[in-house]
Amino acid sequence: MTQQRRPRPGLTTASVVAAGRRLIERDGLEALSMRSVAAELGTAATSLYRHVDGREDLLVAILEQVADGLPVTVPGENPGARLLTRFTEAHDYMADHIWVLHILIRGELVAHNAFFFADACVEDFLEAGLPPSEAMSAFRSCWYLILGELLAEHPLKPVHHPSQRDRLTAKITPEQFPALARYKAQTTGQPPPPDPSSHALRALLRALLPSEARP
């Protein structure tokens, strides 16, 4: 009878997950592989399979760890206030983990722990008086707003200015794009809004919630 091999001393599931997350945050998502994590830990790739089933299993474990930081229980005098706080805190938290969003938009992997955040949000929409289908739709609308803003305004890598987008924007003229030109003329030289994502979330929640439940 073949005796089962024991895990390498000092190597744990937690240390493997920590090394994988460290690798992603330092070198990017594409750098994550069983070999690269093994090199990070100074061990053989085969030893990792005693702790995780493979790259996808490791990635899900890392996602679970990140999802632990999403806000669930938050203060607020009514559902709208709690929703605004929870979504705003989630936005600020995920701004430090943009690489996670690039996994989520593929539609294949999700963290179980992220459902606690979603459930708390849907519960507040239900408490505000929305039926279940509308509550879920409202949650998705707010989450997609956060997702879109983060992906558009928080790139994975630093942008070197002036970028191609900067140069193209500078060429906007009233003849081609009259509405955009009016906005450009009004805002040129002025500081950007202090928190445009929070402003957008507040406006969306006001549109989605009955008056007595609005933030």
C-alpha cells in the first residue's frame, strides 16, 4: 500500500494563497501560474497541488480573500443611506483591487463571500419596498455603475499623459461635437468634481427608491 505524501513543512494553503495574491498585485494577473507561485515560495510546483487544485482554484481562493473586505453591515437611518454608504465603500475598496474586476467581467468566476455584500444590498432594496425582481435589478444597476466607473477611470497600469485620448479630446470643436464642446468650455481650467462616483450613485439611488427610503 502506497503511503500518502505529506505536505511540505511550512507550506500551507494560506501561504500559497498569500503568495498568489502578492504575485498578482506586484506583477499583474497574467503572471499568476502554479510555477510562478512555486518560485515565489521557493518550492516545486507539484507541492502546491496538496493545497489547491490548480490555477483556477487558487484564483478563487484569492477572490474569496479579497471579497472578505467588502462592506456588509453599515450604519444608516434608512435603506437608501445604508445603500449609499455600502456602495461608496465598495467602490473605494475595489479601486485598490482593479485586477479583480477584470476577472469578474469574464463572467466565469465569483467569490462565495461576495454574496454577503450582494445579499445585504438586495435586502435594503427589499426593505425600501421594491419587489424581489426590481430589488435585484436595482442592485445590478448600482453595481454596474461602480464596475464601469472603476474600469474606465482606474486603469490597471499608470497612464502616461498626454495620452491618445487626451490628444483627441483636445481637438473637440463645436462644429463636430457641439454638446461636448459646451461641456469642455465650461469645465476647462476648473478642478474635477470631488467625488463623481458618489454623486452618480446618489442620483441613481434617488431614481430607484421611493422618496421615504432615499439617502
